[in-house]
Amino acid sequence: MQSRKKVPRFRREKPEKRRADLVQAAIRCLSAGGMSAFKMERIAAEAGVSLGLLSHYFTDKNQLLTEVYQAALYADVNRTIAELGNKAAPGSAAERLCRIVDAIIDPDYLKSANLNVWLALWGEIVVNPDLRRAHRALYRSYLKSLAALIETVAAERRRSVNAIEIARSLQALIDGLFLERALDRQAVLHADFRRASYEFLELHLGNLPSAA
């Protein structure tokens, strides 16, 4: 009788998948205990890997922290902006801008579980030069992409605006409301996020198709 081929007990993950899993484990540690929980040993345990494997993918804590920052705060939104900012994307520029706003204020993106992560990262930026440099680059790239679509909408409507200032103020408005919601979930509802965001944009751009 021909013997069955043994199936390996463990499957080797592709490097990009393993790296993404380690970043997510680090995010979970931040969410659970803030920066005091962001320790390589704890992250390795959370991911179920050896400390040596974690060190193989990330040479030091700052490198991992930078990737966590990018994944937690910017990856999904930047991807959405890149997709909808493309003129080939379906819908008018105003419709695409509305879809981006809805993505930024999506309840799944602004969920409470993200708050500890964001507060920990924001606090670390103040004292960590490496993370501050990463923040500066990511934040400027994000604002530039958002402002480009705002500028397109304004140009189509023959409005003269400072698009980068509008993008910056919109994000500050959303961040402020998110922090208020963190203090009291009943004080700021998702509808409040949406209404405030659209009302602010309409002051500069006129009526938007998804503001109703």
C-alpha cells in the first residue's frame, strides 16, 4: 500500500503576509495597553512567533512603530483617496469627494478600538524624532492627495479656494469630533461627523451630492 504523503504541520507564510501579521499584532498590543505595551517581546508573543523572527523583519522598535503608524492611520484612507482621486474612477469629482469623506468618517475606521492606538501614536510623535519624520511625510502626502480632489471640484464650479487649507481644516474637524466621541460616545454620533464634515465643505464648494 502506498503511504500517504505527510502534510507539513506548519505552513511557511509569504514574507509580505508575515510582515503584515506582525504589524497587526503590534497594533493589537497598542490598543490593549498603549506605548507601555509596545514591547518587542510582547508583540512577538501576541503574534505567536519568536523574538528572533520579529527582529528578522524589523531591525528595531522604531521601524516597526513607523509601519504600525502607517497601517493604523493612513493605509486604508490613502488607498481610497488614490482610487477615487483618479479621474478614471466612476462618478463626478464631487461624487468621488463625497465617497472619500464617507470613508474617512466610516464608523469602522473611527471605531473605539482604534482610539488607544491613535492616542498612543500621536503622543509618541511628540518625543520620537523617527516617528515625527514619518508623520510629517505621511500627513503631507495625505493632505496633498485630498486637496487635489477638492481643487478639482472647486475648479469645475469656478470657485477660487485654498484647497490645502480646506483639507487640513476638514481633518482637524474630524479629529476633534473623534476625540469628543471618545470621551462620551453619546455626545457625538456618526450623523454628527457627517453633518459637520459636509457643512464645512459646502461652505467652500457649494452643495455636494451626498450631503442630504
